[in-house]
Amino acid sequence: MSAESRTGASAPYGPATGGADAPASKRRRRAKGDPGRERVEFYLLTRRDKVTLTLMVGIPTILCLFFIWLPTLASVLLSFTNWRGITPLTADNIVGFKNYVTLFTTYPFFWPAVGHNILWLVVLTCIATPIGILLAVLLDREMRGTRVYQSAFFIPVVLSLAVVGFIWEQMYTSQGFINSVLGRTGQDNLIDWLGDPNLNIWAVLVAASWRHVGYIMVLYLSGLKSVDPTLREAAAIDGANARQTFFRVIFPVMKPINIVVVVVTVIESLRAFDIAYIINRGKNGLELLSILITNNSISEANLIGFGSAIAVVLLVISLVPIVIFLNRQFRQDAA
């Protein structure tokens, strides 16, 4: 048997002639030990495929580096300066850890903002996320009107957080829907939902949860649809009820979706900005770390170095729990 026929038999993409049935590229080389005989080598990727792959991978990588990692690195470096964005950045602007010392010791809005972000995380994790999972489980039972319910709960997810903030701002006004339903529209019994610093954070959390519930419902419902139905049938044969089936069979199988839900919830909580900023610019009880970054970096003060220090703190707070959680999950999977 010739070298060409042997090579053609081993090629996974059709005959060695390189016709229309063979999408792989080929190159002829002299066979070792026999200068008069050629050997055909096949390659899975053609030159066009390589160019396409380079563009598809290279362009997103460049955009990610330019718009995400380069600003992140710049924020870390600027956090050690007192640069205000007007004059050129020089060595005289380097102040070391002074911004961080000021942030943790004397800046009055930092610790309230950290507390509000933690409260945001707790509410979304312990209230909004379980409600979203519950709705997903109920809608997975194919009850009458399931499509209508899914659309109704998903509508807030389609809206931007700025629009959600504007909608709830109108509902919380003195003569708005909520006060009208409660009968608290008079001057003597009016509830100032957004002006009272003891109430506005909770009012905003209701608005944020309204949107987050629909988001989690869609994520979890998509995961439930992919669960093998034979698992439920086997659990029913073993005598398990609906609650036991979910917590002992379905929930462990949904581990990849559970990881996504946890990461999404943490990210949504720590990057909260739009709703609070739309309502009262993040003041009077609605301080958040993201709003402090905006108010210090993009304002009349132009404290870009100090705002960058807050951004670095928020970055660390965001990454550390997610990295620890994912590392533990991956180690459990590997074991």
C-alpha cells in the first residue's frame, strides 16, 4: 500500500485528494527514507479558519483588556495619588496609602456605605433569591397560564435599573400608589418613604428585589427545564414528596445553576447604583460604595485619586468572596 493511500485512510475528513468532501487543508512533504514518494499531511484548520478564529478571540480579548483591565490597573495606580484630573500627573501627586487611611478612619460616608452594601447583599440573598427560586419551581409544574406568569415576572428584568428607579420613585411619592393604598396621603399621617433615612433604604431594596426576583426566576427555570425527568420519577417511586424531591434530588443536580445564582447575586448587590442614584443621588441614608466613587471622581471636587481608592476597595470586596466560593466549589468537584 502506498504512502498516499495510508495517509488518506487515516484522515478523518474524507479522501486524500483534497476535494469538496475534505474540508481540512493539506500539505505535501517528502516521505522519510523515500525521496521519490510524497506524504500528504492534513490539518483540521484551514488558513481562513485560523484568521477567523484569531479575529473572534483576539478582538474580544483586546476590548476586554482595553475597557476592563486597563482601567482597573489605572484605578489601582491612581489610588496612591491625589490627582484631580486637571493638572498633569507627576511624582508630586503620589501620596502612598494616605487615601486609604483617610477612607477607613475619617471619611464619614464610607462605613455607612459598606453597611448598606452588606444589607443589600443580605436582602437579595435571603429574601429575593429564594422567592425567585420558589417562583421558578412553581412555574416548572406547567400550570395553566405559565407563559403569562413568566412574562409578568420577567418584565422588570427587561427594564433598566434607572427606569425601575423612576417607576418606584413615582410609587413612593406623597400622593403615589403606595400611600394611596395605605390611606396615608394626609399631612398628618403621610409616610415619607424616600425622605426618611430610616425608611428609604428599605424602600429602595423593595424596588431592587422586584427586579432581582424575575432575574433569578429565569435563571433557575432554565436550569429546571434541563433536569432529567427520570430523576423525579425515581424519587416518586421511592415515595418522596415534592419537598423531598426538590431538596434531595433536584437541588444537588442544579449545582452549576446554584453557583451562577450566588455569583450573580453578589455582583448585583455590590454594584448597586442606578436605583439609589436616581432617587436622591445616594444621599440621606442611601450611601453606596458605587455612588461614593461617582460623587468623588465625577463631581466638582474631582478627587480622582480618592475615588479610585474607593473603587479598589469595592473591587477587593467583590472579588474575594466570589473567588473563595468558586475555588471551594471547584475543589469539591475535583475531589
